[in-house]
Amino acid sequence: MAVTKKIISSNISHKLELSQKESLELVDLFFCFLRDNKDRHININNFGLFKSSNTPQRIGRNPKTLETFEIKPRKKVSFKAATSIKKLIN
């Protein structure tokens, strides 16, 4: 099951006794914060680290036709969970 912003906001609204609209706004603000700080490492204690990095330009290949093409450089985001989250899951 995919976790959507709506599911996250409904969980927040139940736990913090906020309206659905307020909790959805809170989730949107969090994602805007991540987007605005995309060039920095964002560490949230006891949760994890959001980190952006650049991927270099490389050559890709279509497996069916074996045709090669250029993949442009781009940014990617990775998340490393904190030890406390890993312990909760395992």
C-alpha cells in the first residue's frame, strides 16, 4: 500500500487533534521545506537524513534494440533512516 499525503495528514489530524485541512497544510509545508532546501543535507533527529546528490552524464542502452543513448546529468534525493527508525522496523 502506498502512503499518500492524504493518509499522512489524516494520521496527523487524529493524533494532534487538528482539522484535516490544517494537517494537510502542515504536510505540504514540510514538503515545501524539503524542496526549498534541496541543495542541503537535512537531518531530522531520530528520523533520518535527506541528502541530494548529482548523478553524472552516462550512456544508457535499450535492452531490446541495443540502441545507445545519452542520459543527462541530474539531481537525485536519497534518504537514510536513523538507527531508532531502523530498530522500530526490525
